[in-house]
Amino acid sequence: MYRKFLLPTWVVACLFGLGCTQDIIIDLPLLPTRMVLVSYLSPDMPLSARLTLSAPIESNDKPQVPRGATVTLYEGENLVERLTQVNSNDPTYWEAAMLPVPNKTYSIRVESPDYPALEATTSIPPPVKIKSLDFDMYDTTIIDLGDHRKALRIPITIEPEAIPADAPYFAFSLNAEVTNYILDDEGNPTDEINYTTEFEPQYIVDGRTIALLHDIPEPVILINEKYWDESTRTIRLEVIIPYDERNEQPTSLDLKWRTLSPAFYAYHLSLARQGNGSPFNDPDAVYSSFDDGYGVFGGYSTYEEVVQFF
Amino acid sequence: VGYSQGLLNQQVDTFLCHQCTPPQALLKLSKQVGFGVSFSDHFFTDCRPTRFQFFNQKISVILTALTKCAEVRYQCKDNQVVLVAAPVKHKIWGMVIDSSGERLSGVFVKIGDASACTNEFGYYNLEASKGKYVIYTRYFGYESTVAKPLQVFGDQEVEIVLKQQKSLPAVTISDTLGSRMGRNARQSDGHYLLFKSRFETMGSPGGEHDLMRLVAEQPGIQTGVDGLGGIHVRGGNADQNLILLDDVPVYNPGHMLGIFSIFNPATLSNTKLWKGDFPARYGGRVSSVLDVRLRDGNDQEFHAQVGAGLFAANALVEGPIVRGRGSFLLAGRITYFDPIISLLHQRPNVLSGDSSDTRPEYQYYDLNLKANYQLNKANRVYFSVYLGGDQFYNPYEITNEVNTGGRYIDRYDLGSDWGNKVVAARWNYIFPQKNMFVNTTLRYSEFEYNSDLGFKSVFETPDRVARDVANYAQAYRTLISDVSVKSDFTYNTSEKWQWRWGGAVTRHVLRPGALSVNFKLPKQGQVSIDSLESLLANRERRVNYEIEAYLETTYSPTPHWQVLAGINTSLFSTDNVVYPLVLPRVQVVHTHGRGWSQWLALTKNGQNLHQIGSFNLSLPFELWVPTTSKIKPETARQVNVGFGKADDTWSFQTELYYKKQLNTLLLRSANDALLAGGAEDGSGWEDRVSTGQGASRGLEVSAHKTSGNTRGSVAYTLSRTTRQFEDVNLGRPFLFRFDRTHDFKINLRQRINRWLDTEVAWAYATGNPITLSGVKYTHQSPDVAFSTPRDVVYFSAVNSYRLPAYHRLDATFNFHFGEKTRIRHNLQVGAYNVYNRANPFYILVDASGGIPGKAKQYTLFPTLPVLRYEIRI
């Protein structure tokens, strides 16, 4: 809905020229087709990657896969493993069996007979743990949404153990769990669990915070490094967990706190800065981990903390 | 004084001479003491017989007393006293006005060997010996010489009244044929004088005369397409221009996003423009100064003027408050776009998509009032007010049919208004016989932008029963306002030294952007209510104090050399931090025979108020913010060197410049959800700003033909401007959005007969750099099995693609009727963009079009008629 209003005032300028839009053909800065690799290292998770090809901007085709490609992982100079395509239905997806560990330097190399090779190096940053995850019971409120729907509104404060001055790169995700109980014949909930649901809850933050949180195409929210300063060492969120008061109960909130490698952060920050189609809000250059291709080879480590509700 | 120490120190017991003229007394003294004396009798023609009486005084004391009434000095050698002529310089000061009482700024005044230029208030002062002189003046549009002879007999005030030329010549910029340094278009202190009569003949959309179009004609100055986005001087941002209206800073000088300026041409006097190398009396911006002055109004008789173009009409009345002592000027301007908009809006627009049910309304207006009154010879007071703004309203409905029956009707009401308020109360005081002038101003300037959006969604069942689904309103506000008091002193200590000093204290109030939401339906999306209220509760209001002081001097050791040096200092308090700025400036100018001149200027400028936007387009909804503890003051260093030649017919000049900017700002947009009404919530702006640097270098060449029936000018700029930010474009330098490698402007004016002249102007410029891509790829998270792919358009670099070149031809015919009668008529007809060049101001690439390179090009102005009629009484 908001997109309807992105450009209203400047359109005034166009009022004279509503007849002044025309379809044209221009010589776009067309770059040759290159391989695109998106791959992350994370402890205790097998290395996975997606490998595709870039395409002309007007293309409506599905992403193509480079022919005869090999994806190889190295630790330092040593070959660790050759990734394989494990799903014939999804030829873009590659996987390795090894579990990477923090503080080691890994390199990935992609070769194809048709395209320049991709090579990049990264490592998994040591996890920054959460020093405290506080939620204020006294400020917790229940909002009546009508029709037996309620929402639990819980203020939480997240404080990382440290904010590295040279790499304050973090992201987080929230998952709420709501338990659904079986109703008895009279429509009252029993102690018997019917099922539990997990979902990403909405949350409320102040204007400055929302301006420095970025939606990225990963299941986490990226925190802009400029969020942190001497007086800002915590993030305060008010989490909203909706439920049906007749037979549902919020039971837990799961926080996943990611510490990111510089490449992961830079890549996703550049994706978050692609403008909104406005002529007054131009896009930024897209980061790439590779000299002769696109994508990212980054790492992250995750720290998890769960808050149980009783 | 050379003298024989022994003789002059000799004591005289008694020396008496009753009712003696100085020659008589000198002869008596020489006989009494026994030394020789030689002098000319005419040295003492103005001296009266006096009683001289001295006891126990040195001879030197007696000689000094005897020669006091004459302009002589004495020398003593070998027991001989010789008197030689030593003319005394007398102070001559006053105002230069025209026959309507208008004080004229920048007039060259010459009396004997002494010369000066009038300041912003028409004040001049200089020194001359006793004698009879012809006052020589030179000013564009006025008779060159005032024949009335001036008898200088002592310090005196002389008001000079200039007579307007009957026919207005069409000179682009004042050459300085008469100016002291005899330089080219660039004036003695580095400014370019822009004459109102010049832009009255230019072709502009709809016939709306506009000062900014003349500004944009100068070499080294760029604008966006057709003026959109403000002016960019030597690679500077639009907010880096200090735009003064009667010495009060104006924060948004444009209407219609900068396509037209707020300056009603009927009210304007001449305007000065500095391209970076401005004198120390100006501070607060790093790129340029545009000093716009309103006319004072006729203090002799009442006059009126009415004009109308295709888009706007204006009216002006002026006249004496008390004849010869005070005058007023009242002017207004308002647009009438609605019929044009309605006509053009018969088709869907960008806002409403396919809906045709739109009724947009837009207008802008200006109101000027200025009054002045001379309390006595030394004191004059002024009062001026400007109110102006833009109003935009666009209600429309979108209807969506539902497959299951019924339909949703979404009604949007978008209204925005923005504008300036500028008020100045001024007091001019001339220190009698002190060669000193002081101007004290109490100033207020405000710019406010408001945008309101109402949204109501109704679901209508097939049987036409309506139910409200959503109903809310959202408002965006941003404001900057200043209150300041400022004093400026002008003082000439001698013919060689001129001084200016002064200071200002300013209180800045800024609201960098506040958005709020009100819901009108009970229990409407309570989670959202909470979210939005919290999200948008930006109530930020900042108050900053700034103290500024400056000292500048002009030193002319010889008639051919001039040094302008000065320093501008300021203290800016913010967030318990005080930022000092010390900004030295120096210019050296040399002229020699046949009109040649050369100059070198070194300048450091700084600014503490910044307008931040994604790409510094200076749009009204971009935020004005102060320097803070996190954001340092912007500074710029510029060096420019040039030479020029001017004679009575032609002038030519070329100039090289290099400018380095530090702490230049760029706002990174936040979440889309915070955008509303074209504006962006200012929350967290301090942490969304990128700080970087800029560099600009260029060569500017211009030539003007300034006399004859065929006149014109040519201006060419070769330049390159880059920006570099640590977190933009991956830290690499990139071209500034208004970088144009080549910029060429030519205009030709032909006087056909007494009542008709014509003008043709052509402009060419390299296309603006923009960020485009021809490549995309798919990003899909490898961590999530069924993650949603997202297309990523791969931009390899910012502003690495250039739009097609900009070029445009304008042609006008200007008819002048009744030049010799009380009622005069002017008619302008012509065309803007004669050959309908589709200059793109934006290109939207169709990422799913299937046709390589397919894009949608937006053009602002096709061929537009120029039609304007004016009547002056």
C-alpha cells in the first residue's frame, strides 16, 4: 500500500509531461554472463551453496545452472571436500558433508568450462553470546484483538556480550511457539496438547531502530553496524505473539543471534540498499565476494537462547 | 618631513603676530629667528588673518600652527624652511540612487583619482582633495556620467542620482569596464552580477521569468533536467548554496521541486553570485552565494505592474510612504495550473495506476512586502516580508472487484504543502564623516514541509451495502527556522584600505522529520496501531546556537593590484559540543592595460546545516539537519585561477578551479515502510548518514558581446566531479549525480527595431550519470530448503551509466510598446524546447520486458509555448 505514495510530490513535476513518458530502447551496461554462488559457513551445519548463472535483466527464465561445474572447499591450501548436487529436482543446490568450525580460514573454488572461475575466502567469526535476554513481566500486556483473539506483548531487551569495534556485524531472528490444547466437550481447554505452532512474531521497535534494521533474503534481520554506539549496547523489542484465548497459550520465544563475517554483512547490506524504484533513491553497488562473478561466500555463527512462558 | 633637527627644536621665547595671515607670520618668524623660508602665497588663499601668540615653544610647534589652515607640509634643510603642497583628502560619502529613489548596489563611482563601488545598500565612500570634479559613474542600464560638477571643500555627503537609459540594453552580465580593476564578467570581489533585465528576455516554460534560469546559464553551474533538483555550483550539492533574500537565508528557493524559483521577478533588483570564492562576510555554506535583493520601491511616485504567463500571474504596486523619504513595494504571484492539469489528467497517471478517477490540484504562490523609511540623513530603516509556498492535493479512488462478489473501494487523499517565511527588519546607519556604514538586521527564516495522507477502504457487497474496512490518516512534518541578529560594518581607512567586519548570532530550530498516524476506526488493527505509533513517534526537535564573526579587507597597493583577504569564524553549539570553524579567504587580482586581468583565489568554506537526501536533490521533503556530535561540519577548499579581457564591445574570461569537499553527507534510505507522502521519516537520521568527500575540477570559458544591436554570450565548462563514501559504492569513488563533462550554452539577442528584439538560446550538456544495470541474478538462501528466490539486479557501480545528452533550443520574441509613454506593455512569445527534444530526467528499466534494453523514459518538458504579457503603469 505504501508504494502507492512513494513518489507523489515529484509527480507534480510530471503533470506537464504526462504525455512525456515513452518506451525506449537503450544500451544497458550489459555484463557477460557469470556464475553466481551463494554459500555460507556455519558451525555444526554442513556447508551448502547455491550456484546459478547471471542473466540479462529482461530475462524471465528460471535461473540457469553452469554446465559441468565443480565446487571445491579448501581449508587454507588443503582440499577439504568437493561439493555435490544432492537434489536432482534442484540443480542449483550443492552440499558438503564436512562441518566447518570457527576461526579457520576456508576457501571455495567454483570452476566451469564456460565461465571464469570463482574463488573467495572466508571464515566463521567466533560467536558473540548474549549477555542477557531480559523480558519485563511487569510491562507485559495482553491486547484484545476481538473475537477471542489476544496478543501477548512482551518487552524484551537483548544485550550482546561484546560489540567488536572492527566487526560489529550481527543479525537475529525470533521464533515464537504457541501451544494449542484440545478442547473438551464443553469447549474448555484440556491439558492435552493438540499441536504446537512456530512462527516469526511481529515486534515493535522505536523509529531509530527500525531504520537500522534491514530485511534481507535470509531468515534473519540484519542489524546495521551504525546501530551500535557508546550509549547503545542493547536492542529493545516489544514482541507481539497473537493467540486464541480459548485454547492456545504462548509457550516460548526463541532468539537466534548471529555473528556475521564481513562478507556476509557487506553482501546483505548492499542488497538492502537497492532503492525502491524511485528516481530520488538510487541503488548502491552490489557487493560480491568474487572478482569475476557474483554472490557471497560468508560465514556466521549462531547463539541461541529460549525464553519459556509459564 | 625632512628637517634640520637643531633648527626645529630651537626654543623661541616669544613670538607674537596680531591679525597676521600665515605668510605674514612666517616671514616675521623667519626674520626673528634668522632662517630662510620659501612658500607660495596661493597655499594660503583660504586662510584668514589670525592672532598668533607663542611663549617658549619650539619652532616646529610654531610652524605647525602657522600652516594648519593650509594643505601644506614643511621641510627644513640647511637653515632653510620650505613649504610644499600636501593636499588633504576629504571624505566623500553617500548613496547612489536612481530617479525612483531605488538604492543601487554595485555602482562604480569615480571622483578624481578615487573610486569605489556601492555596497548592498547603495552606500559608497571615498576620499578626494579639495577641488572641482566631475562625478563619473558606471552601472548597467543607467547613463554613465553625471555631469553635475562636485566642489570638494571638506568632508561632505553627496547623493548621486543616476538616470536610467531609455532603452534597455541586453547584456548578460555586467562587464566591469568601469570597475576599478577593469576586469571581466567576474567583479572585483569575485562576484558575477546578474541583471534582472537579462532574464526577462529569456525563454522559460510558460513565460515564467526566472532568476534561477539565468543563474544556471553561468559556466560552472549545473542543474537537473529542466531545473529540477536545484543548482549545483562547481560540483557542490544544492544545499551548499547560501541563497539570501535581502540578506536572510532561504532554505527552499524553489517551487515545483526547483523548476521555478520563489523569486518573483517583478520584485527583484540585481543579484550577485559567487561561485565558491566568496568574501569573508558570507558564511554557512561551502559552494556558492546567491545574494538576491528586492527593490526598495519608488519613493517619488506610485507605479503598478501586472503580468501574466501561461502558468502564473503576478502584480506589483509601489510608491512613496513619504515622498523622497520612504517607499513600499507589495507584490504577489499565484499560479493557475488547474485547467492544464485537468487537461493532462484525462489519462492515467503514475500515482493512480490505471485509475482515471483522479483530481489533482497544485499551485504555488509568493507574497512580498518591503518598506523603507529614512529617519534622517544618517538613519534608514527597512522591513521586508516574504511568504510563499506550494500546495498539492491529489485525491483518488481505486476499485477492486472481488471474485466472490462485491468490491473494495480504496480512497486516498494525499495533500502536501510546503513553503518559506522570511522576515527582516533592518537599520542602516552612516557614521557622519567617519567613512563608516553599519547595517544591523533582525532576521527570521522558516521552511516547513507538511504532508498528509488519508486512506479509507470500504467493502461494498453486491447489493451495495458498504462496510468500512480501514480508515486512517498519516502526517509528516519537517521544519527548520532561524532567528538571528546580524551587524555589518563597512569602513574605509584610506584609498588603499577598505575594511568590513561584523557578526551574527543565530538560533536554529530544526525538526528533522516527524511522522504520526491516527486511526479513525475503533479497534482497527491494534497491533499495527502500536507498531506505527512507536515506529513513527519521531518528535525530534533540535535547538542550536551559532555565533559568527568576520573581518575582511581590500588592499589596493597600486591601481593595478588588489588583495582581498578575510577570515570568517563561527562557533556552533550542538549536543553539548561546540564546533569552531576558522575559514580564511584570500584573492589577489592584477589588471593591466587594454582590459586584461588575472586573479587567483584561495578559499576555505564551512557549513553546519545540511539538507540530507539520497542524492542531494534538495527536494522540499529532504531533511534539514544540524551538525551534531556524530556529524562534523562540512568544509570545502577551493582554488581558482583565471584571466580575462574586456573592452567596450567584448569580454572574455577563462577560469580553472579545483574544489575539495570534506564531510559531505548522504542519507541512506531506511525501510520502505517509513516512506510516506514522498517523504521519509527522519528517525535515526544521524546513523543513516554517510560521511564522505568530494572533488571537483573544471575549466570555465565564457565570452560576451555587450554592445550593439547584436549581443550574446557563449559559455563552456569542462568539469569532473566525484564523491567517495566509505559505505557507498563499496567505498570506491563515483561520479556525482550532476557531473557533466561538457556543458555548453550560447545565446544570441538581436534588436530588430525600437520595439522588438528576439533571443535564441541553445544549451548542450553531457547526460547525467545514473545507476543502471543490464544484469540480474537470483539470490536464494542455501540455508533454507524452500527459501523464496529473490531477483537481484546487479549494479556494479554507482552512477556508472550516463543518460543521453541534454540539449534544448529556446526562442523568444520580445515586444516593447509605449516605451515613451506612461503605460508600457511588454509581450513575450516564443517556444521552450523548440525542437521537442525528449530530455530524459529518469529512466526506468523494464526488468521483465523480454526486450533487451527496454526502458521507460520520463521527460519533463516537451515543446512548451512561451507567452507572457506585462503592463506597467
